[in-house]
Amino acid sequence: MLWKQRKDIRAYLLIEALIFVAIKVAQYTLTRNETRFVMYSAIVVNTIMALHLFTRYGKAAPDKHDNLIFCALMVNCVADIFLTLIGGPTVFLPGFACFCTVEAIYAVYLRPDGRNLILRAAAFVASLVFAYCIHLLTLTNALGLLNLTLIGGNAICAWLAWRRERTFPALLFAVGLTSFLIGDISVALEIMLPAGTLAQRLFTLAVWTFYTPAQVLIVLTYAERLCPSKTAA
């Protein structure tokens, strides 16, 4: 495992663990606006670590395809400016658009087959029909549904890739995208459920419980792809 060999990875994991604890404390002790800054700090640290990996290893990586993970993490940082740092319904549209871009990049990275693409399209159309039937079909909701469809398809692709490769980076990526999916489902339920209810509060807490580890696992996937443990200094 790479973090047993590299000081920068260990430092990164320690910082993210401390931020995760800070987020949980902030959710109970700080205002919503103050908590957003604590949450976004986790994304900033992820972005800095990804940039460090790209600068040191990514530019000279033998397989440049792995740098798509870096590209997705950079767009992810922008997406969270809207949905985390600013927050609120007024920025759902650009936020969801950015996250759809993130998932599109991951889809290119995973190289889904035709069956997976057909299933994604069918799931997206079905979700649009359902939203229309319950009178919730808007451009923002459509982008949110597209994002969920993309990440669901990506999670399936990632597990299939792990099944083929049986490598540690593939496992990290599959678990990371699955956690990302659970976090996004929690976001959707948080938005849909009546404000102030116990269920809504639980899903609010669940969002970053899954989202922070998801981003860390994706960054670790990138690190493992660029500098495998057996060759790490």
C-alpha cells in the first residue's frame, strides 16, 4: 500500500481524517454557512494532493490515460464551489452541470461497453419520465438525474474493471465511486425530503460521511496508478 511508503500520502490521509472529524463536529456545532467552509477545505486538500501527484508523476506517466482522474478531480473542485461553498437552489444548475462533466470524464476513463451505455440511456429516460409524472421535471432536476445515472453507470463499470483486473487501484476506484454514488443519492434525498424532518437530517449527515472518503479513495487511486506501491520510493 502506497501510504505505508510515502510521507506525502500519509500526511494527506492524516489531514483528511482531521478534516472529516472537523466536518462532523461542525455539523453539530456551527451554522450551515460556517460548516460549508470546513467541508470545502476537504476538497481543497484533495485538489492540492491531485495537483502534486500530476506535477510530480502525471506529466511523465507512461499511460497518460490515468491523468483523466486528475482532470475529473479539478472539475470536481469547481463543482463544489457551487454546491458546497456557495450552496442553495440558485447554484444547483451550474453545480450539477459540473458534476455531470466530472462523471463524463470518469466514464471516458472507464471505457464503458455498448451494453453499459444503453443501460445508462434507458435509466436516464426512465428517470425523466418518472420526474415528469410527478411534476418535478425541470432542467436542474434533469441534470441531477443525469449525474446520478452517470455515476451509477461508472460505479458498475468500476466494479467490472476490478473483477477483470483484481488490482488494488481498481478496488480503490470501485469503492470510491460507490461511495460517491451513495453521497449523491443522499444529496438528492436531502433536497427532496421536507426540511427539518429526521429523515432529511440523517441524509444531510450521510452526504459528507460518504463523499469525503469517496474523494480520498479516488485520489489514492490516482496515486497508485502513477506510482505503484512496489516501485514507490
